[in-house]
Amino acid sequence: MTTRHKYSKQLFTQKPGGELPGIVVAQTENLQSRFVIQKVLELREQGIALQDMAVLFRSSYLSFDLEIELNKADIPFVKFGGFKFIETAHIKDLVAYLRVIENPRDAVAWNRILLLVDGVGPRTAEKVIEDIVSRRASVEQDATDTTLPAFWSQYDSYPDKIRDLFGTLREISPGHLVPADKIQQLLTYYEPLFKKRYDDWNKRRKDLEMFQQIAERYRALGPFLSDLTLEPANESVTDITASTADEEKLILSTIHSAKGLEWNSVFVIYALDGRFPSSRAAMSEESMEEERRLMYVACTRAKEHLYITYPINIYDRDSGIFVYGPSGRFSGIPENLLDTWDIDEE
């Protein structure tokens, strides 16, 4: 049996004055992302370099919505502790399915999804793609049919597993289906392939959930794909003319990867129960202790400015419940030690 020793600590600062840490309550996940971007631009205008700012999060998938908005705002960034959203293989798979719905002539996307089908190799994929291109129905013909576009009904002579793929594409192709509905049906088809292809599929599952959540704010597939496939900014952000600005990049990092580092300004995002700490951490006191240590690490990375943000009313598909409250790490902190902001569409 091991005995755990706890030592009382009294934290203090030797630096007088300064800005109070901010607790930012956003009505949606996207508003949280847009707040971070607005604040980053404000701080940059004050002379703080992008590389002196960091956005920290508990798990890699929690930065996905922010990454899309950063690309749209032409803010360059580098990510530590996980792949960028659009660089992950399983997200590339889903995007490829959607791209052939939007443009059936997309040979690159076709090649990717055909090679996911059991028994289909590069040579078979090439033959199928050639057949698709040569037999392509007119765009006008497809556009007039909202239930069974003609293009997707032409391939009944294919082997069963390829027909299954076309059957799924046919079901999700109608233009009246919003992206989130298309993805919901697509995931039913993709999940067995996903589990077979990726040994660590259970760790990647949250990425698929976040992909669907991001899709829910779009009403059409075209704008969704355009935002997903924006090239990450390589130049300086708009209106920044400093000689070294084109080398600047905002830091995105998991908290684990941020240990031992400091920045002038730090954003800790998704600081709500169910995300940070994670819902699984509540199963043991030891796990909750680790979450407390991680929150301490995150908050102490900031030298001048600290913003702790969380969206509300987030549906967690894994647990089947809504997560909406701030992280319990902040209960009991006197109100005069924090600035609290509410962010909504207005």
C-alpha cells in the first residue's frame, strides 16, 4: 500500500499590477474561435509578436474549429502535440468523399476513397476512375434531380463493395441535405473502414465527432469544403509590415507539449467540464488530480495576459450528454481575481 503525501502551498506573485486573467464565456464553439482571433489581432497591433502568443488545449482535436478560422483570417500558425486538422489521414478520407459529391470529376479524391475499399488496388482504382470520367452524366442533368442524381445510378455492374460505395454516395448526394446530415450517413459507411485502417481508431474518433460538429454551422457543402481546404497562411497577417513578420506564427499546442515553456499571452480554450477535465477523468481521483496539474501548467505559461475560454451547451456524442459548465478548477476563486466576459453574436 502506498501513502500519498500532500504539501500545502501558497501561491503568490512578485510582480505588482498587471491585467487580471479573463474568463470568457462564448455562446458557441465558433464564437470562442472568433474571440481568440480578434484578441490575437488586437495583441499583435499592440506590438506582441505572434510567436509570443499561444493557444493551449487539453486534446489535439479541440483546436480544429480554431484552425479553420485562423486560415480564413490569414493568420499563420504552427501546432505542437498533434496534427493540424486537415492533415490527419482520417479527416482527409472524409473530405475526399465529400469532394466527389461536390465534383465527381475529382480524380484525386476518387483515388483516395476507392483505395479504402477492400480488394481495390491502384490499377482497379485507375480503371474505375477512367470509367467514371468517360461516362459522366451532365452537370445540368444532375442538378435537376434532388433525390437520385443520374450519375450515381449508372454503376450497378460494379463488384459489390464498389456498389456499396456508390450506394452511399447516392444517398448523400441530394443537394437538399445539409453537410451535417451527409456526414452522419457517411460515417455509418466509413466506420468499419476506419476501424480496420487505423489501429488507433479509438483515439481518432473524437476527430470525426468534431468534424461533424463543425459541419453543423454550414447549410451547403461548397462553402464547407472551401473553408476546409484553405491553404494555411504562410505570409504575415494582414496589415503587419514588420521586417520579420512573415516568419511569425501563432503557437497552437496541447498542454502536455507546453510544459516548461512561457509566452507573453496565453489562451486556454475549452475549459469546461467534459472537455477539460475530460468526462473520463471523473472516473478516478487520480485522473482528476492530473487534470488539476494540467490546468496549473496551462495557466502558468502566461507572463502577461491569460484568457481562459469555454463555449456553452456543447453536445458530447461520446457520452450522450450536454456539457455546458466551466471547469470545476475555477470554483472558489474570488471574483475580484478574474475578469468575466460573455461573448455572443451581438
